[in-house]
Amino acid sequence: MEEKDSIKIGILAGIGGMLEFYCFILYILFYTQIEQTFFAGVESVFLKNLLTIAVFSVAYIVRPIGSVILGIMGDNYGRKKTFTFTILLMSATLIVMGLTPGYEKIGIAAPIIFIVFRILQGIALGGELPTAIVFTYESVKKKGLALGILFTFVMAGFVFGALMSIFFKAFFGSYAWRVAFLSGAFIGVLGYYIRQKLHETPMFEAISQKEKFPLRVLLTKYFYNQIATILVTIIIGFGGVVVSLYLAKYFKVTLGLKGEFYTWLLPVGLTINLFFIYFAGIAVDKIDYKKMYQYAAYALLILAIPAFLLMNLRTPFGVSAGFIILSFPIMVCIGSFMIILCESFPTNVRLSGVGVAYNLAFAIVGGFAPVSIELLIPILGKVYGIATVGIVCAILTIIGTHMLKKAEVIKH
């Protein structure tokens, strides 16, 4: 029964996360069409490219703000209510962005409107996954299994987005990005319906004293835990931002890869990664997952350069092998980071603590990694320019894993 409940909760929480991540990644999947629509007035190719990446990054930079706002909401009024709000906000922003006229029609107002609602998207996502993680952790006994299923579905959102982008581009041409964004309306209704089937967590309902300002408690009582969890999550940010999203641009623009094989490489590769995440989640219930996490971070440190050297061979085998080598240690970490974060904070501030850790890590990586790669590649080359960012992320994560050994573990 416990296993069935864990699977059910993991699936229900994960489906909503999958749909919302699908909405969020549409920007990078359609960056060329969006660039042509909203930055048509920028003549410099380099500046236009940098602006496109900056708009992608800004949504990550504001996510900590969302984690604070929605963390207060979730720690005081419930996980389920926060769930519902985030999916509706995400869908509303997509509809507005999809209907906004381009630069040629309304001038500078076009990119301004687009950027404002991209920021609101970031705020919505700032509460989405942390709420899903905490909700699942607090609802089941087989936590590793349920959390593994949850993130398997979340990562499936990346795959779903990649596959749908191919479909929309094939059938709708230059309007593909607008059709994809407007699909957020349907996704919002479906996500809302799914979340109505969930019940508030027993741990939240058992809280005797809620904290009106959980961030203050985190800064005063759990500051060391908070810093450790931020650093630990950096490698997850690298996986979500660079491996799952930015590599599509790296393959096409930097390496100049063309052909159907490379179009399907990321969707297929990410699909394979889903199995790594699922089995890593199962392992959490049986082994020393903190040690496993640390070993995986060291593996990324060692394998980052060889992985990108293989990709730069620009052959199907080299690119595929490089992608698998780069992905594997990150997927192992994804299977176990969620329980590490949840165990670092008590129930009355857990959502805020997990949200700040997750979103600050993604803000650091999402806000600076793509821009850093763009700036480093002309200086260090196509291999070391991007591999350096992976190495830095691995080092920060390793520091975090050592800090965790001294952090207070809280299992309530």
C-alpha cells in the first residue's frame, strides 16, 4: 500500500510539474523566432544574441523572489493552494506573451511587454517545483520512490516541449512559437484539474505554529543549512539550464550541427535520462544517497572536458557519447537532491527553505551560465568555454556536499 501511495502521489504531483516546465522552456525552444519578432530593431547580431539569452536568464534571476512570496503562501496557507496558483499564473503569462504584437507593429513596447510577462513566468516557476517537492515529501513514506517519479515527470516536460516544438515548427512555420505559447491555456486547465485531486499534506496540517515570516527564521536559525543546500543544488541548475536547454543552441549555433539526427538527439537523450532519474530515486531509499551525490559531483568535475571534446568531433557518435557522459552524473544527483533539501528544514519553514535553495541555485546558473558561455567561447574556444562553466558548477556543488556533513538533518 505504501508503495502504491508513493507512486500515485509522485505521478499526480509530477504531471502538473511536467506541464508547467513545458510552458517555461518554450522560450529557449523558439528563441530564433522570438528574436526575429521582438528584437528586429537590433542590428548587431552579437547584441541581438546576447539580448535573447539575457531574456532567457532574467526568468531565472527573479525565481528567488517567487520562492519567497510563494514560500510564505505555502508555509502559511498550504501546499495545495500554492500549487493551484502557480499553474494558473504560468498559463496566463503564456497567453499574453503569445498574443503580444511584434517589434514591427508596436515598437519598443513589444519587447518590454514580453520581458515583463517572462519575469512573471519566473516568479510562478519559483514556487512550482519546490511546492511539488515538499508536497510529495510530506505525503508519502517511500520518499525516494515518489520523488524520483516526480522529477522523472518534470524532466519529461523538457522532452514534451522539445517534441512539440518540432511539431509546431513543421505545421505552423513562423507562427509556431505563438501556437506553442497559446497552448498554455489548455495546459493550465488540465493542470488545475489534476491538482484538484490532491489533498493537503498531513505534515502541514499537523503544524501547531505557523511562521508568518519564514525567511526570517531561515536566516536566523537555519542559515548554514540554507547556504549548504543552495550550493548542493548548483549541479541541478547546470543540468536544467545548460544540459537540457542551452545545448540545443550550442549544437545548432556554436557547433553548426545540421540534420535530422541532431534535431532528435536532445529529445531522445533526455528521454533516456528519465530512466536514470527514476532508478536514482529508488536508490535513495536503500543507500547512502549523500555520498552518492558527492561522487556524482566529482564525476562531473572530471568528465566535463572529455564530454565536450567528444561533442566537438561533430559526429553522431561523438555528440551522442559526449551528451551521455555529461548527463549521467547530473541525473544521479537529480534523483537524490530533493530529499536532501527537504531533510534540511522543519515543516513550518520547509517550503521556503527548499524554494530559496532551489531557486537561488537556478538563478545563479540560469542567470550567469548562458551569458558566461557566450562570453567565454570566443576567449577559451568551443570546448573549454562551456566546459569551464560545468567545472565551476561541480566545484560549488562539492563544497556544498562537504558543508552538508555539518548541517543539521531534520526528519519531521
